[in-house]
Amino acid sequence: MRQLAAREKEVTLLDLLDRILNKGVILWGDVTLSVADVDLVYLGLKVLLTSVETAERMRGAGSCYTQPERNTVTDRAFAPLERAVED
Amino acid sequence: MPAVYLYAIADRPKAPLPSSRGLQGASLSSLACGDLAAVFSPLTATDVQATESALWLHEEVVEALMAERAVLPVRFGSVFSNEAAVRAELMARYTALVAALDRVRGRVELGLRVLWDDDQEAIRKKWEITDHAQCSSRAPRALSPGDGRSYLMTRLEEERRAQARRQRAEALAAEIHTPLTRLAVASARQVLITPRLLLTGAYLLEHDRVAAFRREVEMLSAAHSVLRFLCTGPWPPYSFADV
């Protein structure tokens, strides 16, 4: 599997965080991660998450483009960044 | 029995599990409940740290499952004191979980963010035209301390601008979101979560529509050159797994 550039991973991480921490089935067990812990994740990633707008600074010029379908985590790329990396 | 960390609810309880490891290096297991399976791994320590690598590990388990079966990704951090507690939860919500799995089977989620910039020349010009049209009859008024009327006028003007901005955002978001919904079986959108995040969209797509969706995003991006498009996925159906 190809290694992605760090900033590219960060943009995708942003989208992962939105989903994995805020969405998905909630089957809260009787021992669960506390909300405070989740806040700490965001704090730990504050460089990335100062706001979602940070994503804009991480991206290169251009826009989404057509690419072969991909399914794996490491291959999942924010397309313009990927193009910038490949150029 | 040890505490368990839950990754996903899947169909086909007898299907083989991915060989990848779960949190704390533990092997994956599953427990069956009718047509459902809960995929988990045992925890030695229950204080699951939400680190970046742990988040990706959770995601990788869900994606490996999704390659073979319909899955409902479980929110990160769901820990149960034992397997029996998981089974009880599955039984309590069995019908809703089976229905949710039916909704997402064979489908993936794509994410889209569209950013705009108020300073972009094209957008600003449009606003100036509007401003001039609406302000021309209003005489400029000097602001002096304690001038309640000036204060009020300023506030009204700010409010009017904010409203115009909101309307413009809604219109632009609809221009982008509507054609994408035609390719999706379900969708969700939010407008202006932050001042510069015009649109945040999630789209549930049949597997074979992903390429067409990306092409549509590319066309929309070309048609809106002042906006920035960020498209990610395919994801497990996080945004469509509400039970």
C-alpha cells in the first residue's frame, strides 16, 4: 500500500473524526469512553481541528477529480492532494 | 469474562472474521444474535484512549468487515462490561438494527465539504451590487457616542448582511447538493457549520455509483470555481447508521 503525504492523511482524519466520534450506531455499554476523553482527542489534534476550515490550508489547488474506486483506509485520499503528491 | 470493545454490528453471523487485530492487540471475536453479529475484541484495560492510531484501528476493522458483509459501524469508545451486556443490547434493539442493516447493505458513504471565502472577488462583487441597490436611498449618518439610532442602524445593517449571506449560502448549497442527491439513496446536509464551511454533505451510494458521484462532484467543482471542494470516501455508512 502506498504511503500518503502527512497533510493528505490529516484531511481524511478530519472526516474520520467527524464520523467515528459523532456518528455511527450508539450502543453505549455500561463502561464507556467519557465525553471528556473525546474532548481530549480534539484537543490533542487541535492543530488539525482549530476548525474544519484548516482543511482548506492543507489542500492544494484544484478540485475533486475522478479516480478509480478505492476502499482501504490508507488508499483513501483527498483527491486534489493526491494529485499534488503525484505531480 | 473480560470487558469488550465493540466495533460494528454486521449481518451473516457465521461469516469469517478479518484476521486483523483489534485494540490492545487482541484478536477479533463475534457473538451472534439471530441474524446479527456484534464484532468486538476483549479489553485488558477498559480505559480506551481515543488516540489517532486507535481511531484508525477501529476504522480498519469496520472496513475489513464491510468488504464481506453489511455493517453498521459503532461509535468509537463503546465498551461493555462483558459479552452478555452486548447480547442484551442487541436483543433490545434487534428489529431496528436489522432494518438499519437492510438500508446500508451494498452501499457506501461519501463525504463532501464545500468551502467558500467571503473575500473571493466574485462573491464580494455580487454582494456589493446588492448593497448598493438597497442602500442608495439611505443617507450616510455619522456615528457619535451615545447615538442610539446610529448604533441601531449599524446593527440592522449587520443583521441584513448576515441574512443575505445565509440566503446566498443556502442557494449555493442547494445548487451543489441537489444534483448529488439524485445519485444517492439517502443524504444529509448542513449549511454553514462554520462561517467558511458552506456545505457539509454525506451521501449513501450504491457501490457502483461511486465513480459517477465523483464525476458529478468534479463537474460541480468546475462550475463553481470560487468554491473549494473536498471529497472523501468511500466510508462505512456512519452517517446513515442511526437506529
